[in-house]
Amino acid sequence: MEQKRGMTHAPGGGRAVWRALGYLRRYRVETVGAFVSLLLASGANLAAPQMVRLAVDEGLARGSLSVVRAAVVGLVAIALVRGFFNFLQGYLAERASQGVAFDLRNALFARLQRLSFSYHDQAQTGQLLTRLTNDVDQVRAFVGGGVVQVVASLLMVVGCSGLLFLTHPLLALAALGAIAPVLWVLRQFMGRISPMFGLVQATLGRLNSVLQESLRGIRVVRAFSGEGREAARYGRFNDEFLEHNLQLIRIISSHFPRVGLFANLGTWVVVGLGGWLIFHERLSVGELLAFNSYLGFLFMPLVSLGFLAAQMSRAGVSAVRIFELLDTAVEVVDRPGARQLPALSGRVELRDVRFRYAGGEREILRGVSFEVEPGQLVAILGTTGSGKSTLINLLPRFYDVTGGAVLLDGHDVREVTLASLRSQVGIVLQDAMLFSGTLRENIAYGRPEATLEEVQAAARAAQAEEFIAALPQGYDTVVGERGVGLSGGQRQRVAIARALLTQPRLLILDDSTSAVDARTEAEIRRALDELMRSTRSTAIVIAQRLSTVRDAHLVIVLDEGRVAARGRHEELLATSALYNEILGSQLQPDSVEAA
């Protein structure tokens, strides 16, 4: 499982946000259009107070109605221009940000599809879901609206400061000096808010992990009356999430009243000093009104920059988590110079294979060696934890061995391309995973171009045709998530049909007939025999029934990661005490029907 990352800060958050902004390159037209619209809208905002000054000083003060009318028309025109370009800026920025989110989600999903099994063994699904959803949305919000608002705020700060000094330098110095402490408050605010965003995101990930586990295991929860315990476990993480969010609110609530205090102080200075300057005829009433408007324009961007800095901090935390995933190395990849694997005859060889899971201290496989000839059926038995499933996961190179070599037709699986290797290996895992969709789509998952006749032939070989034909929509029947709506035996038969449809030269069955009755298992075995005879395919089976080991050309017995015995069923009955013990304790007799 993934360790609790619970970042208290976002190291490299600024660099991560800058990297996320690089995704805007694909949306240059929208980005440039948004910034141009922003410049025009900001210019319109800065022009409005001058219309007010003109109406007061040149119109009302001198009794000129035409000037007042012109100023009013100017204000209406400014409002229309500002409204149009604000809309255009928001629309274009949102298009660009949605595009960035689209690209990030696709990149994350593609990376998750390629990451090695060793990564997924340790990662929490809830954390991964949080990165694809909430973290991407945080980055999208800042890349779209946040960046534009930062630029707009900076432009307004620079523009308003310049216009304040042009209007009256002395009054500008006094007003800016009064509100300068706002910068100190905002800096203190940023120092406290940034770590909290890291805690909030990490806690949300853990909350989603608990939710995902509880939903996935809902039958187990109900079976053991664990609803109360699960609610309490979820409640603990929910309480933690609530507390972190309340801390965020407390930080915001404790800092922004001080910002308002210094802003009001600036207004007091402007009214007091400005009034004195008016009485001494060194400032006009219109100039004072324009000056106060610019001071308001200056204050609001400063406050916005505080919130935007917090938003950037949150986006930085999320961007770090996103790029941490995107930068995770894929351990099992095609080596430089990897060759295409020729058509297999089905010969398998393990040479002194050793394996240890990432982060594990114990070797699961310790010097395993054996050979399988083309067309043979090999049964693998072993004590619990002896490495049976681990061994078969090495054949399609789901993991790389930590010692020794796995060879197919003499080719080291690490020296051939993954696509050419896995296209010739059919595997039915212990968990018969089906996808939401029709039965035909599930069976044809490995060969989407397969015809209905080919799908039906595979289902017939897997003894699935009879129950599929009895369904109202037949092969077009939609199955629920993970095959909900089908029995365990039906799911296993569909999974076997999916493997058979690819016409593999090496077929691997990991406890894949444990949920079917003995009669159905015998029929599946006959179909496999026919497949092996017609194509000389090799089959390696983790055995659960006596008939499987009895018919196998070779039986491999594993114990504590080593080959404890090998041979045919009759030989091992006479020579291996461990084999006899496993037969008596683990294997199902042919007459027993599994539920």
C-alpha cells in the first residue's frame, strides 16, 4: 500500500505549476486570446475613473452638460467593452484550462496503464483516483482562471500605482505607505496556508481509499456485520479531513480582517489628506474621486493576489502529486534492442529463477529450475505461500526476475518486446475480472476485431455457450462492474473464453476452474486437450483438482520457493510425501462440486 505521504509542504510546487503551464502550448490561440482580452478589459477598468474626473471637474464644476453627457457615454462604452472582453477572456481561459485537464487526465491514465505491477502492489487506488480527479481539477482551476487573474491583478497593481502617482505623488506615497503592511500580512498568510493544502489533499486521498475499499468489499462487510466498524473507520478520516479544512478557514478568517483594516486605513489617509489638499486648492474633487477609485482598484488586486497565492499553493501541491505519478519509472519495459518474439512452439524453461517483491525482504522464489516441452500440460502445486502465482506472473513478464532467467523457445523474455511476448500468451488469473459491457465485448477483449462466430467458438470451448444462450440478450447481455450479475463459475468461464479467443501458444491458468463444478471442469479440460493437440499449445495450470494433476505430463511441486518434487502423478505418489500431503489437504476430488 502507498505510504502516507501527507505532505506538509510542496517541495518544487512552483516548478510543478510552471511545468503544468507548459501544457498550454497546445492551446496557444485560446491562451493568447485570453491575455489580449484581459489587457483590453484592464485598460477599460483604468479608464473609468478618468471619465468620473472629467464629469466632475470639467462638467459639474463648470456647469457643462455636454461634458457630463460625454462622460456618461464614455462610462457606458467602457462598461460594454469591459463586459465583452471579460466574457471573452473567461471563455477562452476556460477552454484552455479544460484542454490542459484533458491532457493531464489522458497522460495520467496512460501512465497508470504502463506502470509495473510492483507499483500497483503498493499504491492505494483511492490515492490514484484523487490524483486523476481532484488534483487535476485543482491544477485546471489555477491554469485557467488563476494565472489570468494573477496577471490581471499584477497589471492593475502596476497600472493603478502609476496613475496614483500621476494624479498626486504626495497623496500616493501616503496612501501606499498606509496599506503597505498588507504585503506583510499576505506573506504571513502564505506561510501558514501552503502546508495545510498538502495535508488536505493527502487526507482526501486516504478518505477515498477507505471509501473504495469499503465499496469493493461490501459483501465481506455485510457478511461479518462490519457496517459499524467501516462507518467508524470512514468517520475517523472524515473527521481528519474536516479538521484540516476548518484549519484552512481559521487561517483565512484570522488574516483577512487585518487586510481589511489596513485597506480602510488607506482610505482614511486619502480622505483626510485629500480633503486638506482640496481646501488648499492643490487637488480637485474629481481628482480625489478618481484617486480613491484607483486606490480601490489597487486594494482589490492585492487581496486577490493573496487568495491567488493560496490557490497557486494548492495547485502546486496537486501538480507535485500529478508529476510524481507521471515521472514514476516504468520498471518492466522493452530493453534497448529488444527483438520481436517469433511464433512460439511452446517450450518453457526456468533457469535458477529467483524473485523478491519490491520492498520485500523475503525471496519468494529461490532457485527454481524446470523445463516444459511444447504441447505439454504442466500442473503446479505447492504449499500456501510457496510462490505458485508469482511463478506464472513471471512468464508474461508482469515482473522481472531478480535472478536467473525465464526463457520461451530459448528466448529470454527480457530480450523480446512485451507486445510480441504477451500476444502469444493467454492467461486466466485467479480473480476472473470482467469489465462493464457486453459478454461479447468481454470475450473479445484481447481480439476486438474477432467475429461473432469466433467469439461463440471460444465460449463453446470454455463451456460458456450454454448459459450465455439462456440469457435474454445472449452475447449482447450487459454485465455489471467486475462481472456483477454472473456467478463465480460463469465469470471464470467467460475469462477462459477470453484467453482461448487469442489462440495462445502458451496458456496459463491460475486457479481458473475452482468455481466450476467437476463436470464443467472436465468439459473445459477436454476442450483444452483439443486445443493443445490442434495447435501444440503448452498449458501451465495451478491445479485445484485431482483430474488435472492426474492428466498432466509434468507436475511441479513447490515448497518455500523451491522445487520440492517433479514428475508424473504416479511417480510422485510413490516418491513424494509432500505431494501426497497436498493431495489430501488441498486438491478437490472430481466428484465434489464447487459452489
